[in-house]
Amino acid sequence: MQITIDLPDEYIQQLEPDLGTLSQHILETLVVEAYEVQRLTSAEVGSILNPNRFEVDAFLKQHQAHLHYTIADFNQDLQTLQQIQQQ
């Protein structure tokens, strides 16, 4: 999908020196917002922005979009680890 935003050139010239490529900044902002409200996973963030997993983690951390990892998730991971160790 392609989205078009009508913005006068004077504002683009005003914003781009601070934000870099405006279209990339808007895309990143949208992705971070969608991640924060749990509409996208970190894997989906990576698919949209094309970095590797570590770059996705660094990107989300830089934008203060924290991992949605609950106590239940931790307990499930711990149980899985214990099962693997018993094998």
C-alpha cells in the first residue's frame, strides 16, 4: 500500500533537515506506534523495515518501544527450558 500525504514544500524543507527522509520517518513512527499497541510483532516490524533481528531490537529500544513480555510469557519460557534440559 502506498499512502500520499499532502504537505506544502515549505514544511518539508523545514522538517527534513531534522528528521532525515520524511517518508522513512513517517513509516518508522507508524511502525513504532503499531508495535506499542500490539498491532505488530517485532518480526513484522523487521519485515516492514528490513533490518535483521538485532537491528529491530535496537530500533525499538531507541524509540522506547518496549518488548511486550509478560510474567506468563516468562513462565512459559522457563517451563520450556526446563523440559529441554531434562531431555
